[in-house]
Amino acid sequence: MDLTLLLDKIILDVEDKGARGTVADYIPALARVDPSHFGMAIAELDGTVHGVGDWQHPFSIQSMSKVFTLALVLAQADGADVWRRVGREPSGDPFNSLVQLEHEDGIPRNPFINAGALVVTDELARYGDAADELLTFLRTESGDPGLTVDAEVAASEAEHADRNRALAYFMAAYGNIRHPVPEVLDQYVRQCSIAMSCGDLARSALFLARHGIRNDGSRFIGQSEAKRINAVMLTCGTYDAAGQFAYRVGLPAKSGVGGGILAIVPGRCAVCVWSPGLDKRGNSVAGATALARFTTMTGWSIF
Ligand code: GLU
């Protein structure tokens, strides 16, 4: 299949559709991003990357960071212990909701809602600064040593983090956040504020398409761990629209409020698409359309 030709067709289809959604504005620095951006990249198992549109333009990875921090925790010898502190079920609530936590004794439903991701960051903080660990991994896998935290986004996010602060303190009251909350929040905010392009993200996520193998051929996580991360992406990766997303696209995916969506075709490739306009649930409108076109045109869904 000619993937460059495929991407050219997808961008035309997306442009034809026109609808773009609205940029996230609860983090002011994200509200300033031009909604007309669109980029898409496909990384093949051998590391070859094909891209179209703004595929080399860095943007805020936001919640896509949660896939990588979870993998970094699961890569540790006792990594699976994290599942005692966070569940694996879709929440059915918005990503930053507080309501379920009280009913469920401070154990978040899954690692991809904010509460769950804060627990994962807290767990990763046992081994070092979570954002630094993540940056080291992403720089190596993407091959881009210049990757860094966008300081403006991080400052803006830190200033508007009261909900996340509330989630973290609430879980601390249940003993499910173990480091001081300000430290965990700082690491979480910086991990979300890393800026990357679609090309870098697709390359960095290839270990999930290769059943746990990194770009240098070494094993990062076990085959079962890769399966499990992909499974949680499918069921919980696109906010409380994961059912609709699985129906439309049929791939494990994780979206972020920066407008990125990372999708995995196990055994074949990793795909990243970026367009900052979001729908009501927080998923990129043009990104979801592009991925739906991608699986329809290639037949590469997991179903
Ligand atoms: N940093 C964002 C937050 O904590 C991430 C949200 C997202 O991308 O889902 O609200």
C-alpha cells in the first residue's frame, strides 16, 4: 500500500468535510493555537515515517503522555503493582471528574482519566522525576534529542490546575497519592506539556505496534503488557466517547486536549493525527474523521 498517497487522500477528505470543532480553552495557552492545523503521520514497524500536512509541527501532547507513563511504570520489575491503585474500566464520566472517586475509595477507574494518570505519575515518581523519565524515553524513541516541555503551556496549566489538585489531594486522603501533592502535580503538568510532532509521536509509540519492542530492537515491556495497554486504550483512551470511537475507527487510541490522537495497528504501524479543534467530549474532530477514513481505506482495524 502506498501510504503517502493514502495520506494525501485523507487530508483532502478531511478538508472536504470542513468541520473542525473548538480548541480547548480551560488551559489558556492551548486556546491560542490556530484551529486550522492538520497533520498526520504513519510510522511503520521498521521506523519509516510517512506524513502529510503539519506532521512535523510540535503541539502539546497532553493526555497522550498517559500512555507512555503507564508503559514506563509497567516496564519496572514490580510495575504491575500499579493495578492495585488504579482500575481498567471505562469511567463513563468526563476525564477530570471527581464524582466516582468518593464512591470507589480513591481508586480511579482507569489510568487515562486525570485521577488515574496522577496515580501513575505518583508511581513513576518512585524511580525519578516522571516528566524527566518520560522526556528521556521520548527523545530516544523519536530520535529527537531536542524534545522539551513547553514552558508557557506548563505555566498556564499549573495556574489552572485546581481540579487536578483537588483530585490529587482527595486521593492522598485515601493513601493513593504517596508523594507530596505539589510534587506530583508539577511532574504531571510538565509531562502533559511536552511538545511533539505527529511524526515524533508515531515513532515513539511503535513499541505498542511491535508487542513491546523498542526502536533499537530491545524489549521495553512484555508482550502481555503491550496487549493490555492497547486494550485499555481501546476501552478508555478517547474519554467517554471510547465506544463511539471504537465503532467508528476500530483501533486502540489515546487522544489529548491539544488535539492529538495516537492510534495503534498492532503488528503493523503507529499513527498520529493532530488537529486542535475538539468535539464536546474532548476528541479532535478532524483527527477522528481522518482515523475513520484511514481504517476504512486500509482495512487495518483490529476487527
Ligand atoms: N493536562 C490536561 C489536564 O490535566 C490533560 C487533559 C487531556 O488531555 O485529557 O486537564
